[in-house]
Amino acid sequence: MVESEGIAGIDQFDSPGKGRGLRVSRAYGVGELLFSCPAYSYVLSVNERGFICEQCFTRSDFSSSSFFFGHKKNWPMHKLECHAMCVFGENWCPSETVRLVARIIARLRHQRERSPSEKLLLLRDMEGHMDDMDNEKREMNEAHIAGLHHFYSKHLDFPDHQALLTLFSQIHCNGFTVEDEELSNLGLAVFPDIALLNHSCCPNVIVTYRGINAEVRAVQEIHPGQEIYTSYIDLLYPTEDRIERLRGVYYFSCDCKECKTKSMDMEKIKVRKLSDEIGQKEIRDMVRYAQNAMEDFRRLLEMCELSIDKMSPVFDDANIYVLHMMYQAMGICLFMENYDGAVRYGEKVMKPYTVLYPAFSLNIASMYLKMGRLYIALDRKSTGISALQKALAIMEVVHGKDHTYVTELKQEMRGE
Ligand SMILES: C[S@@+](CC[C@H](N)C(=O)[O-])C[C@H]1O[C@@H](n2cnc3c(N)ncnc32)[C@H](O)[C@@H]1O
């Protein structure tokens, strides 16, 4: 396989204690694009079928002929799923991970040359943490392999069992959930070059999506020689929760400034009043309760409200466990078309979000978007436009000024 010419301005290097990493060879300003990477393979979430194009992940005009013919080159991937779906009919239900791996296997079979998604790293060389896997992960991978055999054995030649185990482990720690501007899940994809980015809870870049391309933009000034860090996780949560998630999925302990200083933890686990009345044990017990509640919490607004009531004598409204429940409650209200309820919860979440998340955050932008659209739907146009303007200011940096999300939002604000 031919050597790649690499990516201008970006070097791969050995990052002490973190394996391979990426660093810049020139300065980048806030909002500047460092590089982009087309998906090596991707699958559209089943819920998005009919709304988003399966081939390019854009909200497209499905009726136009150019749309159909423009995507003809992806026929082999379409055929792979289409055949299997026809055979299984209503019983077709492989997980997104299984569908993605099936597509990767199909592509690997025919790949002779380095793909444009692998300028720095070949898919087969992605980190898999095979030696760190516990039984639970191993069983999960075995279940995925069983699913792969069940749904695709008539349509695909599989590599051996060990190679499949490696592939699923690699996807587990390098797969990307593709999200739209409101952070709704569009699908699952793999971007080998982006998989070289290490994590920090104080990231200096954000990864966003433009169709099936991932783009890496600076959200802090980055100086020549500095490593590029993205965040793998939701940064709202306090250090203990972040550490658990990073260990559980990615097998490392983060040593970033925020994990060392825990400077935002007090703010995040804000209690009603810091007095002797609320002891450390009480706070610890409540943290444990909230963590369990988050695990158990499904879709019931009643349970959500109950847990907010239970926490409110101790936790402030801006405490992240209360915020988590309110955010869920907002989602449930939206689902139930209770827009006033959704606005009520959204307003409680919005202000603390702007304090607890970094300034350029997809989570803040998506909340402003949701709230703006809600206000406008409820005939509160000027409040809505002002929220959308705040979303726009962040999106111009993280998505880029020429992104369709940005141009569409501007049209929406003009009422077009
Ligand atoms: C998506 S890969 C990133 C590239 C990886 N370093 C490599 O060599 O392939 C994720 C893995 O990188 C390592 N990693 C990422 N961020 C790290 C950090 N802040 N500290 C230590 N290890 C890290 C962990 O092994 C993690 O599972």
C-alpha cells in the first residue's frame, strides 16, 4: 500500500502516556479548520431513514434525479444491506455497530489502496485495547459477532473470529456517533485519521460533521507544536463521572488540568447552601443516589419530576444531576408535545449550561437552537430570534461559517 502524503499542518507523534497523538506544526486561531476526514464507513440510524440521505447524510431532495445518480457509486454498500433486508423482512434488526462493521468488512475486501480517510492512520491500525477487555466487553463483542453472522452470512465473507473481535473492539473505542446541530443521533461512522486525536476535558478542538465528512476546528488558540485534543465525552459531568466513563470505554485516566484541579466540581455538584446542616456524607450519598437515578432513568416524566423533588432540598437547581433530570424532562415534554413544559425545563437548564460547559460547546449551541425554535413556535418571536442568534454565534465557530447548518439557520431566522 502506498505511503500517504499526510495532512498539511498536522503531524502524528508519540504523545507521552497517551500512545499516538496529533500536533500542529503551525498556529491555528479559534474557529479555524485544522483538517477534515471523509468517513471510511458509515451507517444511517434507522430512525432517520426517509429524513436524511443514506449516502451523504444530508437533508436532501430525495425526489431529484441528480440526487439518485449522484450516489450511484455507493451502490455496493446499498446492495449489501438491501439484499439482507429483503431476506429478513420485518425481522431485520442488526445493531448500528453490526451494520457498520458489515460495511467495513465489505470495503476492506476490495480495498487495494490507502483511502482518503487514512492519510495518517490505516483503519486496521486503530487502537483496539484487546488486552484490556473485561468479560462484559468480550461478551458484548461475541454477541455482535453472532448478530453479524445471523444477518450477513449469506452476503459477506467474514475474516476469522479473532479478526472480528479486533474489529469490534476497535469500533468500540474509535467509532463516532454522528450528530446534527441539535445533537440528534444521525448514525455511526469511523474516521481513521480523526481516531488519532487524544482526549482532554479542556479540548482545544471540536469535531463536527458536514454530510459524511468529519471536520476538526479550533475552539482555543493552538500554538505550533501543541497537541490537538478533542473531548470523547459530555463535559457537563464532574470529574468522578468523567473518569469512570473514560476508563470504562477508553481504558485510560485523564490527566488534564480539569481532572487534576477539579475546579468546576463544586459548581457542578452545587448544594442548596454550604452550611453545617448538609454534611459531606449527605452530599456523597446524594451524589450516589443521583448517579444511580441517571442509570435507571428512562422516559417517565413522573419519575423525573419525583427525582428533582427529592434532590431539591439538598441540591441547587444548577447542580448537574438536577440539570440532567431537567434536560431529560425537557426531552419528554417535547416528545409529548407539551411545549410550555419543555420551555420551562429548558430555561432552567440554559443558564447553568453557559457556566458549566466550555464557551464553544455543541451542547450550548443545541440548547439555544431548541429553545429558539420552541419560543418561535410559541409566538415569542423576538426571544426566539435572540436565542437563535446565540446558537449561530457558536455554530459559526464550531461548524464553520459556510456550513449548511449555519446557512439554513440564517434562512430560518429571516423567516425563509
Ligand atoms: C481514539 S484513540 C486515540 C489515539 C490513540 N492514542 C492511538 O494511539 O491510537 C483512544 C485511545 O487513546 C488513548 N488516549 C486518548 N486520550 C488519552 C489521554 N488523555 N490520556 C491517556 N490515554 C489517552 C487511550 O488509550 C484511548 O483508548
